[in-house]
Amino acid sequence: MHELSIAMSIVEMAEEESESHGGVRVTAVHLKLGPLSGVVQLALENAFSLAREGTILENATLIVERVPIVARCPKCAADRTLPSMQSFICPVCQTPLSEISHGRELEVVALEIEDLEIPCPEL
């Protein structure tokens, strides 16, 4: 299950980023995930739950944004969103597609951190 090693890398990267900002607590990790990434979302979510235990991300959530498969149609000269991974054919003109521009993503795009408010002393 390579999703566990991916989840551990995500946690490690978020911990390093947290440390570089003074040890702030990470509350959420935002991830873009494409169907051609080779990663199963449910397996990654379960692995993330395991990988975060005992870390500064222990209560953090993994927020996954699914990225559609987008390919360039040479005949239409347009980007086309594909309805599934099973058919790499332009949905408009039925031309086979080979130039994939989106759908392979596995990318951490943002970290949410706990907003630490320090109360002002009363004067």
C-alpha cells in the first residue's frame, strides 16, 4: 500500500512547514488528486489517519479536491474534460486523445493552521 508512504510524506512535509512557522498546529491539509495519479483516495485518507497519530497533525483533516482528466483534442484544438478513465476519446468529435494536461495531480496545495490569538492585556 504505497498510500501509507505518501501519507507519511505529507505529514512530514506539513510538520516541517509547521516548524518553520514556529510550531503552529496544522488543522487541515488541502490536496489536489487526479484519477491518473495512481492513488486511491479512500486508501490515502485511511493512511493519513494512521500517519498523523502522535504528530502535530494528530487532529488535522485531509481535504481532497478531485481533479478531472483534461486532454487536448488535436482535431478540435480544445481542452476536453473526459467523463472517465476508460475512454480517451474527444467527447465532441470522437478523436483519440493523447495529450493529457490534468488528471495526474497529487499535490499539497495548502495547509490550514490554528489561528492562535494572543489576548491583549487590559490596561
